[in-house]
Amino acid sequence: MPNLNVSVRAATLEEARTQAAAAGLTLSAWVDKTLTEAIWTARFARQQVRNAALGVTPEYLDSEFACLEELRQRAAG
């Protein structure tokens, strides 16, 4: 298990506590939520870069989704 001890400025910690309280969360739950959102944001950004490198555009994805939706509707009858 990695050592997760970090040094945090008092002002930063107090701001985090304020944001956690405003969200109705404990500090621990707020940190978990914030880190999870940051991870997913980073993953989404990396996927956007991969898509651009492959030439996958939002328009292409929209057309693929439309085709799949049409196939699903046909299969449903």
C-alpha cells in the first residue's frame, strides 16, 4: 500500500473543509469525489486526443450512433 501522507497548507485544508461542508460531505468523501472527477476528466481528455489522432470526429460518432440506433429499432420490431 503506498504512503498517502501529504503536506497540506492550513488555508488549503480549511478551503477543502468549507467546500466539503457546502456539498454536504465529509472531508474524506469530498476528497474521494474530487479525485474521482479529476481522474475521469483526465481519461476523457486522453480519449479526445486518441480520437483526434485516429480522425474520429463528433460528427462520425453521431453518425455511428444513429446507425446503431436504427439497427436497434429494426431489431425491436
